[in-house]
Amino acid sequence: MVVAELLSVKITLPFTPGIIPKRKDSLAKAVGIAVGENLLTKEDIVGIFEDEKMIITLTTTQNQRHNANIINNNMMSTIDLGDCENLLRKWK
């Protein structure tokens, strides 16, 4: 009986589709403050980036990107687009 009574109760919530878009700046600020005060402090974040493993990872990633750019630029400078067009014409 209690279940039937609970199911028969109707609760209506106001439909406010504009509440988040209108106040997204204040919501973002509030979330940022909550995270900064309760989850991650400035000291936590600095500690993460000062960790030796993190420094090695970031340096390695940066070096890999730099090397990939050098290889890509060298490859592009050695490719003659005219040769590619001639090859494509032969295959047709």
C-alpha cells in the first residue's frame, strides 16, 4: 500500500532550460573554487609537475613531437609533387 501511495504522488520540477547557459560563468567559477579548496590545491598541482617522472614524461613527449615535426618537414621537402602526379597518371 505504501508503494502504491508513493507512486501516485506527482512531483513537478520547474523546467528552466536557461539556468545553466545564463549562469555558466558563475557556475564555472564556483566549481573551480570547490575543486581548488577541496580536491586539488595549488601545492598539489605544483607537486605533480615538479615530480621527476612527470618531468621526464613531458620532456620525452615534447622531444617526440619535435622529432616528428622535423621528419615530417624533411619528408615534405623531398617529395616532388610533379613526380607524384606523373605516377598517378601512369596508374590510371
